[in-house]
Amino acid sequence: MKDHLDAIKTLLETTGRDAYIGDVDEDPSYPYFLIWAPAGSPGYEFSVDSARTDLEAMVGVTCVGATPDAAFVAVALARGVLAPGGQKVTLDVDGRAAWLRLMDSRTLEVDRDVTLTVTNSHPSYLVDMYRLVSTPADDDGS
């Protein structure tokens, strides 16, 4: 699963913004992305020895901005690389055929537990949920 999250992080960083997996630096630059997910659930196909070969999971991407407008800009940046044109995106994970598709979006929230010292305001965030599906790549590299 970690390789898949790293691939998502790499895509998000092409926007020029920081992306984190699971935890954020103490003093992040806004806007930024936080990627989070479970360890993954087994798919429907198993190898002969019952080893899990497929991976399916819902991956959350929290898009955080210093203001509500900035959070909306951040989510647009994230979708531009993770769901361009509303389509699924292929992830570059060695030995895997993996893709990500936008499945759900949550409403804008304000994080009242955090106060930005420069503005004495609270950051805002939006969460998009993506379906991750990954299977072993075929011998021909697909």
C-alpha cells in the first residue's frame, strides 16, 4: 500500500504544493495535501496459495488551505492530477497495474483546532475520496 500512496504523493507534488502521508509538518506551507488510507482490503482474486494479489482501498486526500477559497483552489489542483477531466488516473507502481478514480467529495470544513498566527484565522479543508484498485502487472508489463 505504501508504494501506492507514494505514487499519489508524487502526482500531487507536481502541482508545486507539499503532500504528506498520514501526518503533516508542524508548520506547513498552505495550501497542502494530506493523503490517508487503510492498509487495503483484499480483492476478489487470490493466488493458488491464497496469498492476496489484488488491492482495493478508499484513499482520502485532504486539501487544506489558509482560507476557504484556498481550499477550493487546492482541491482543483489535486483533481487536475488525480482525476483529470473526471477520468481515472494510472499510478506508477513497480510490478503493479494500479489506478485511482474520484468517488466522493465531502463538504468544506473549517479546522477550529488550528489557528494561523499570521492571520489569527482557521484553515479550511475539503476531502476527496478516491477508489484505488491495484493488481499484479502481467508479464508483458501491463
